[in-house]
Amino acid sequence: MSKAFRCFGLGLVCTVLSLSIFVNAYKNDAPPGRDPASENCDPATFEPLRVFGLGVVMSTHYSPDGRRIAVGGPGVVFILDAASREIEQQFLGHAGWVWSVRWSPDGRYVASGGEDATARIWEAESGCLVHTLAWQSRRVMSVAWSPDSQYLADAGYGSLINVWEVKTGRRLQTIFNPALLNAVAWSPDGQYLASGSVDRIARVWEVATGDLVRELRGHGSGVTSVAWSPEGRTLASCGDSFDGTVKLWETQTWTLVRTMVHSPGGEASEVAWSRDGQYLASAGGVVKIWDPAKGRMMDSFPEGCSCGVRSVAWHPEGNRLALTGSRRLYIWAPEEGQQADIVRGHVGQITSVSWSPNGEYLASAGNTLYEDRSVRIWEAATGRSVLTFRPQETGTAGMQSVAWHPGGQLLAAVGEQVYIWEAKTGEIVQTLAFGGDKLAWSPDGRYLAAGGGQIPIWEAESGRRIWTLEGRQASWSPDSRYLAVASYYVESRLRIYEVKTGQLIREMFHLYIDYVAWSPNGRYLASTGNGFTQIWDAATGQVVRPMRQVVRGLIRSLDWSMDSRYLAAGVQAPDDSDPIIIWEAETGLPVRELRGHSSNITTVQWNPIGDSLASGTWDGAPRLWGCPP
């Protein structure tokens, strides 16, 4: 077995399928049964398998040969082909944002620093994780390679600079900085490290001894980035909010030779030299290119617009730059006057995910945040985006929920109103007047329910509203005869209605009930509210057992596995760890915590064949979890 295969295909290259093949693949007259192969897949062994789209990106860097781009995103490092700009690989392992990515000078490795207080070294060709370097107490803000690629330095938001030997993963040196760190950079001769910290000082350290060589003072706010010129004679630094300047320091005498104003009273977040040293780029809202010899601005992107650019990297040939900002990746070629906004998927909050009946495709809904407002369909096996739905009249609501019809031919989503698409063409076949969230088709496909204060129920074929119930969210019984409704905020009730008559059958009480999910075997209801999750007997209305709470926080989504053995929940934790918890229903004990998302989890849903779990969050990147191959 090859090393690349053992590392689970982190070099996925997507082939293009025709639309007709795509349609035939997910079209299904009835939900499939449980795949016998999934019997061997234990949720206790689930790992991150794939991210759909780029999501919100934070950092970027070109490979030394300029053929690939590394991009730091929500718990993942993406490798893009620089020519086609398609995602070639995904390096999964970080939990939370990836704040810094850097190729090694020899091109063999990619280093990353993340919110999870680790730096990681990846083999660029195979995507295999070589080392996890954990010696920081808080997020790793910056990573930097030695010129010979044998060593890596990381700077954490906990005042430590660590130097690691790449071959062994051994920590060789720890330098204690007097203040929280934002940046670290290695000198071209390999003798020094420069650092930038929140106390408004850039510092220079001797690598061999860890001794402080010089403090460079002059910024009016925290130093966000430091960068050595290619020949090592100049060090550039830039300042945080209310400073907004780029300063150049001569490294023989450590004197300040030039100050350039990137953003008056604003922020400069990163500086980067072109490989020949003739130009310096600064990022912070916009990107500006400077002639460092004269201190003159040569160009800016985007001109006259504050687009939140925070990271910048030069192509080795010096003719283009990669930028991250406004939650997107941009490629800018100043001399050609060209710019490209690379959007691979959602750029805002994911509100909902829904599987096709055969489990081969995943639909996701994007909220209004950052002008997303789209529904996208992804091929689960490859992560490839297949179709995008974006009605023109979504208004300010965005898409709050998406639900795949049990037959596979239709897809429903709700924003300003409810839209029902024909999945094979993307054509809107019906709209329903309701602006809410939490859509749910009845298992027999005859009815559609929504949530958000009121629970309207429509007859799918005619679009006629047959009932309107009070509540926050609803879940169907497997036989489609009953609807369980979670109360709205503080009412603290769980109700079961007969759909045919609209009659209230049963009412259960508990301190806050925000979400409810009916088990596929029909025997149980799971509810959550105020951080507590429990299972009820659907026939008697009695509590069967509470789920053991291993992480405190609000739960925004619940879903049962298809065999009713497991319950998954997305947790909005006070410490921003935001895990997915998987419980064994019979015991109420947790069997797995899944960490990797960078912000609040809004939705979880089991694959219909039971061997994987999809999730969505505010970071814009739906994620697939499952058993390692």
C-alpha cells in the first residue's frame, strides 16, 4: 500500500462528471436501506475526511517553484494548483483556524500554525503529517523555515518562540518573548530570528543562543508582521490598528531608515518581499506595493476599496500575488491589470446540510453573511462542487435551511420564502410564502414542514398549507403520521401532533427544549435545550435517559444515525472549541468528540447509509467525518 494511500488521499484530483451522470447518481425513488459495509464503521473511530470548498481562508503562500499555493482555512490546509486554481489536496488535522502556512525553501514540506496551539509539518507531495509540534499554550500565529529547510520556528500568542529540528521533530530552543507574539521570520543567513509582538516592539534574536540582539521601537501599536529582505540587509515590520505603518530597518546598525504609511490610523497586517527584493507588499484592508528604495507606493489592490485583506504572498517570479481577505482568496497580477476572486464554495455561515437519499451527494445552505445566499450540491466522494442554486430574490435573509426530498428529485430551501428546485436542472418548480428556517420533508415525501416560531405544514404536491403549529423546530416520525415539535425558546415543551388531524397527542415538559429529533426506528425522541440532551420514549412521553454532558455549551443541531444506535450533536462551547459529540443512545455515554471546525456548529446530519457524518458551521466549509479508509 502506498504512503499516499495510507494518508487517505490527501491529493484528491476531481474529475468532471457530466450533469446527466450526476443526476442519475442521486436520483432515487425511495431512501436506500443500510449499507452492509457500514456495519464495520464504528463512529468511535470517526476522523475528518474532507472539507467542501475553501470556506473562510486566513493565510496563503506560494510553493518555491510557483506551481502550487498553500492556503490556511478552517482547520485545514488546502493545496491549490496555481494555474487552474483547483483544490488538489487537503491537509486535515488542525482544530480551528490555520493562521499561518509556509512552504519549506526546498519545497518538500508545508508548515502550518493553528488556533489549536500546534504547528504541523506536512509532506507536500503525499499530504502525510510528519510532525505535530505542541509547545505553545495558545494559538500559533506564525511559522518560519530556516533557509536550509532543516529547522522550523513557531511563534505563539503565549509569548514563546520555539525552534524545531524537522528531521526528528525535536525542540531545540525556546525563546521567551516579553509580550504576546504575532509573527516570526528567519534571516536569510540562518543566524537570526525576528519577532513582532503586541507591545509595539520588533525584536531580533540569535538562534544558536536564544539571546536578544536588538529591540526595534517605533510602532505606535502591536507589530503584526516582520520580513527580511532576500539579501538580509533590511528588515520590514508593520503595525496593528491605529499605527498602520510599514517600517524598514537597516540590519547592520539596526537603524530605522524609512517609514511608509499603509493605512493612516488603520492596520497593516502583513509584509512580504518579492524574491528579487525590488518590491515590498503590505496587506491590511487593501494590498499596496512599494518601491522600498524610495518609499514610494507603486500600486494598490483593490483600489479605493477596503476589502479586509490580511495576508499576502508573492509568486516566485514576482509577477503576481496571492491574497486572503473578505473571507476569499484572490490572485492579483499588477502588471497585467488582472485580478481573480477565487471562490470555492460558501464564504459565509453554513446554516444547514442535507444528504441525497443515496448518500452520494450533500447539499448545503449559505446564510446572508458576506453575501453568500446560495445552496450548493457537493459530490461526497471527491468534494467537487456540482451545482449552485441562488435565487435572485433571496433578499437579506439568505438561505436558512435546505432539505432533500426523500425521492431525490427535489431540493427545498428557505430564505425570504420557501423554494423548491428540480435537482437535475436547478429550475424552481414551486415557491411557498414563508420566511423561516429548519425545513423537514416527511419520510414519505408527501409533506414539508418548516420552523421558526411557527411550524407550517404544506402538502407537497399542491403547495397547500394544511396546518400551522406553534414551535421552533419539528421532526417527523418515520411513518410520517406524527410530528414532534420543539417549543419556542422558554416555553419548555415538547409536543407530538397527528398530521392527518392536527390533533395534539402528547405533551412533555423540560427546562428548555430547543431542538428535537425522532429516531429512525420510531421508538425515541431526542431533545436538547440549555446545554442538556436527553432521550424520551415516544410512546409514553417518559424520559429514558440523559446524555452525559462532556462539553458545556449550546447545542444547535441533533441527528440520529440510521440504525438509531448513535446520536450526534453540534456544540457551541464557551471556550470556542465547538466540537461534535457522538453518544451511544443505549448508554447515554459519549463515544467520540470531533474537533476541527473553526466556529459555531450550526448543523449535523448522518449519511443515509450510516458510515459518515456531515456538519456545517459559521466558517463556511461543510465537513465530512467518517471511518479512516
